[in-house]
Amino acid sequence: MYLTDFLSEHCADNNITSIINNLSNAAIKISNEIKNVDNKNNAQFNVGNTNIDGDLQKPLDIFADEALITCLRDCPVSGYASEEQDGFIDFNNNHEFIVLADPLDGSSNIDVNVTIGTIFSIIPRNNLPLTEAFLQKGIQQKSSGFFVYGPQTTLFLTIGSGTYLFALNENDQKFLLINKISIPEKTSEFAINAAYKRFWDKSTLKYIENCQQGENGIRGKNFGMRWVGSLVADASRILIRGGIFLYPADTRERYREGRLRLTYEANPIAFLVEQANGMATNGSAEILNLNVKKIHQRTALIFGSQEEVIEFRNSLEKS
């Protein structure tokens, strides 16, 4: 079943259908641009300005952001915010929805050909001024997803009734439904950047040490560690085969509230994960219930298999 047919059958809101279809068209353009190695946008070490987060913008970051803006202008969308924009873009209409996005997550990996992607969140405006509409909790999302640009171009999507995986058919350039996703409840894999171990709090450190003790330790089983350094790559793996992803807050000045952005990274991922029978937390509260004070707000993010997220959360409560 094609994505367009899936949405016609399962999505009751034609506006959301229109937005997702247009986003998928933009993603195909981005995917093709990434593969076009002769294009100046793919120059490996060609960087532009820095974004609001201080990250260097590569030409593909800007291309992806502009591709999303162009596609959304033709949709029932009144505003757009992204990692590449300081504020938000007002499309000067009264349409019902807003979209937030990380246009090219993991773009620092472009020059080494590691999986990257586009994350998006679709939220009703709810008759709010745009300045307030972009600060709604993640629980207000009607749809979220991310496109993965790797060996295959894939889409993980939820419209609030489960999480589904689609893959791009290169022959006709259309997304085909692969299957419904359900994260295994138990896991023996964790994903964390161990280089920052010295900045972790005691409870995070203890949790990881317990995992590393293996079958002779308190957990009674062997764990493997996986870390790609690309949120969409790690999330893809966990959605398909289980695991726990941890990017906790730490003692570094900029990251005391966490590293990842709440509105266009943590919220859309959390919605997908919860719709796939997983869990997502900042350690003390569910991601989707966190208050939003600003578009580029940071948060800790822990998500994945239910049993392991609960184990991590319990370790914080005991500390």
C-alpha cells in the first residue's frame, strides 16, 4: 500500500493528509540531493553560517530547510519553525496547523556518509497566536515522523493510531507501507555517548555501570552498546528491534537541562515511540507532558523499550 492510499484510508483529517504528502515529496527531493555527489550542495567540507544552536550549517542543511518551507507553503499550515531558523516563519494565513522540524538531523555526519534524516511534528494551531501555538506541549501533536536517508530512504510515521514504517520505492519514487512497528518490551542494548561519562550524574553513571556488569552483575544479563551519533539512526534501530536511548542532562554549562531540542526532536520522537508501545522521558516526567517555554528549548531524552526506560527512571528515584 502506498503512503497516499494509507493516509486516505486511515487519516480522517484531509489537512493532515495534505501536509504529510507534501512533506514526503520534500523528503524525496532532499534524498535525491544527498545522493547527487556532483552537486555543490554536497561539498563535504563546505559550511555556511551557524544556526541558533551554534552548529555550523552545511549547504544541505539550508537546502533541506528551504525544501520544507517551499512544500509547506502549499499546505494548510500557518507557521513553520526549525532548527535552522532563529524564530518561526509566519505564512500569513489562518490555516489550522503548524509544523516544527529538524530539516537534516545528524548533518555533521554528511562527510562520512552516516545515516541522516528529517524529523517533523504537526500540531493544531488551536486558534492561538503563533507565538503561543509553537509553545504547546507535545501531547497536542496530531502527527509526527522522521525520514531516514540511508541505504534506503524510509519514513517512520504516526497519525495517533500506531507507528508505521514506509520505504521509498526508487522505481516510482513513492513510499510503500512495510509494516506496523511495535518496540520489544525488553532489551539488552543501550545507546549513550560514553565520552561524556565524566559529566553524568551519579544515577546515570550507576545505571550504565549496572548494564556493563553483564550476567554476573545486578542486572543478570549481558548488554551491548550501540551509538551512531545520529538521532534518526539510533531511533530507527530502537523502533525496529528495541533498545534504550539515553541523552541525559549533565554538568556541562550548556547542557544542564539536556542537549536535544524538545519541540522538533524530543516531542516527535516521543510521540512515535509511545505509539509503538515504548516510553519516552526526561528522567522525571513524560516528554509529551513537558511545558514548552521556547522553540529551541533543550531537554534530556531517554526513550525505547518499556522495561528498560522504567528501570532507568527507577534508578533516578532511588538516588
